[in-house]
Amino acid sequence: RFTDNRGRTSIEAIGLPSAPLRDLYHRILTMRWRTFFALATVYYVGIHAVFAALFQLDSGAIAGGDGSFENAYFFSVQTMMTIGYGTMSPATFYGHLLVTAEAFFGMLTTAILTGLVFAKFARPPANVKFSDKVCVHRQDGVPTLVFRMANARGNRVGEASLGVSLARTVVTQEGEPFRRIIDLPLVRASQPMFFVGWTAMHRIDEKSPLFGVSREQLVAEDAEVLAVLTGLDEDIGATLHARKAWGHD
């Protein structure tokens, strides 16, 4: 399957070059908040430890300190955060150079972290609830595949559009298995305003990819139904995305 039941990608890429810093900004924006704060804390502690070790290379670099790593560490914190209690200060040319470098580095770090936190807050997560199962019943005498969605936030989502597809593994004429995605036309694929609920319906008639398909065939093809909802959050003027996947089980 392309995705799990929550719509998250379940594809494992093999053979890509190792590049941990590639798309770093995207990785940070999409990581969980607890992971982001954990990494930020590790970075904060680690960078001060590095500067503390550099200060200790010159035992007389810090005036008012006792030469310990502890004093050097907290002097680094005061320098980068521009606290300056007045007890400790740089005493040598080497110390002034480190303070200058750390002040500049701290300015960049603060600007970057501030921007990242704002960018993560500015990304509007869609609070759309999908039904746990897809059902098939008769609607106006025609077998119809249906599922429901709900805007759990209850605000106005304008120009909402829904795309539903069927993913199935087929065998080509050359005998090769191929994962194919087939669109499932909906009775209504858009809503001018998505307030609370929406029932998606696909008529299983002669034009439907599901017409005449048995349960055994869906299992053999590892079929899944994919739904992608997009819309405009009128409160913040940003585009929302929500997705869901249902396996043949």
C-alpha cells in the first residue's frame, strides 16, 4: 500500500544518496513539536558546551571566573543570550574574539529558531475526521460507495474539493505487476463551503472501475481507496490538506 490508514506515506526509498541536510527546512517543518523542541534543546546545550570548551583553552579569558568548565559554560549562556550580569567578562584578546564570534552566532541562531517556530505555527493543520470504514449500499437503486467526513474545527473552509482514487496492483500484458491509481468519479466532488459534514458518494455503475469486481479480486490486487481533501481556511487564508486511505480489509 502507498499509505497507511491515516494517509501517511508508507514507501521506503532504497538507493538514495545519504544527505542528512537535504531538505532540512522541510524536515523541520514536518517533524513533531516534541521532536523539534528536543533537537532545539540538544543544540542549545551542545553549542554552549562547545564555546565553554573554547573559553577554557585560555585560562585567563574570563575575568571574574574560577577557570572551571561550569563558569565557562554559564558565561557562554550569558554571552549568547546577551544577559550580562556584570560579574564575568572577557579579559583577554582571545576572550574578546570568542565573545564577538559567539554574539554573532547567537544572533543568527535566534533569528533562525524564531523563524522556524513561527513557520511551524503558521502551518494550518486540517482537523478533518474521516469515517473508519468505506461502505457500499444502494442509493436511488444504484450500488454506491460512500464514506463521510467532518470538519471537526467547525470553521468555514471554502472551495473544498475532494479527490477519490482506487489503487490496485494489476498485471500488464508483459506479465509485470504494476501499481495503478484509478480515479473514482464522485456524485459531488466539491463544496462551496465545508462547514461540518460531507458524504462522498461514488456510483458503482457500468462506468465505475469497481463494477463487477469481487471481494476476492480486491484482496488479490491489494486494493485501497485513497481520499484527498483540499480547501481554503477562511480564518487564516491558507490552503488545508487532509487525506485518508482505506485498505481492502
